[in-house]
Amino acid sequence: MTDAHDRAIQSSALGEIDVPATASAGASVSKTSDDPGTPDDPTGTAEVVTGVTPSEGSPLGNDLLDAIDSGPEDPEEADEPVYTIPTGPVVAVPDYRMALVSAVNVDLPNQHPTVLLRESESPRRQLSFSIGLQDGIVLSHAMRRIPTPRPLTHELLTTILQRFDIDVVAVRLVGRQGAVYFAELDLRGRTGRSVLSARPSDALTLALLQPVPVPILIDGRLFETSGDVVPPS
């Protein structure tokens, strides 16, 4: 037998083994024959590794470092969902009320006709405003369906809308500034839908001249206050 083999037998008899060359500095591995054993190792031949510092690059070091990096985060340090709170003015959705043209009156000595609109449903509130004399005459003709020898401006416009398949979807009174009221025409044609600003007298006359009844809508704020009402954007 060789000298190396003799030294191995002698070391085994003393109950010691050499530390592997791959162990990092400061680590020691020992096994003694006097170890009574454990439930996991009844023979008492388990290796006890102490003082091992995992080095980056070694299989043992990489596994431990990965386990540390992938450990559970502190709940207090975890990212929380971010909620964005909208800022800026809150725009109220207008509450439109159905209405009918109740009358067009001239109260002398006032020479400006007054248009009277009334809600179709309870509480049947009324809204009145003044228009021009000629506008009042045209609106009165439209209310009573009085024919004229030659087409008036609004009758001509109604014919044009019908020839080009443009429907008047609705007429809306949307605002007021002082004694001036603001209205809009909601139109629908082959190319889509469009909303146009209009004078209330023109919009109401066109609505009354249509072959199919057109809804007349009034912003509820116009009934509830006598001051200025800003049209919704």
C-alpha cells in the first residue's frame, strides 16, 4: 500500500476527515465517531458545517442569495395602489323638461310679442320671454298652420331640410343672460348628428313647422331662477 492510503486509514481510525478544498475560508467540517446520532441520522455520521459564509458565484452562495432576494416584502413597505382624485369644477348634467308653445301674445302698449311656454307635465310651470314683432308673426303662423301665398323664410328652410333628409331631433332652451335666451337645434342627417346654436324664436318656429312633432326641451334651471343661466358646455 502507498503512504497516502496509510494516512487515510489512520485518519479514519481517529474519526476525522479532511475539509474539502471547495469550502470557503473560515468553514470547518467535522465528523466524529463518538456522535450518538440524531433521529434524522441514526448512524451519527452526519456532517456538521459551521462558520460557512456563502460566496457569490458558488452554487451554495447563489441559492442562498436568491432565497434572500425573493423573500416576502415588508407589508408596510409594499407598494400600495394609487388613486387619482379628479380636480376642477363639477359640471352638473342639465335636467331638461318637456314643454309646449302655449301662446304668442301682444300686450299693448308693449309692441314686442311675448312667447309663453308651459311644461307638459306637473308642476306645469311657465316660462315667457319677448321676441321681435316679425318673429312673433311668423311663430303665430306656425302655431296655427296658417298657409301663406309664398313660402316664408322658415317654411323655405323646412323644405330644404326635408329634401336633404335632415331631421330636427329636438329644440332646447339652454341658457339666459339678462333678457336674452339661448337655444339650440339638434339635427340629424345622412352624415351624422349636429347641434347648432339658434335664436329661440327661429328654433321654435322650425319645430312647429316639421311634419312630425319635435320635442321642445327647457333646462330646468330656467324655471327655478330669474337670474342668468350659463348654457352647459
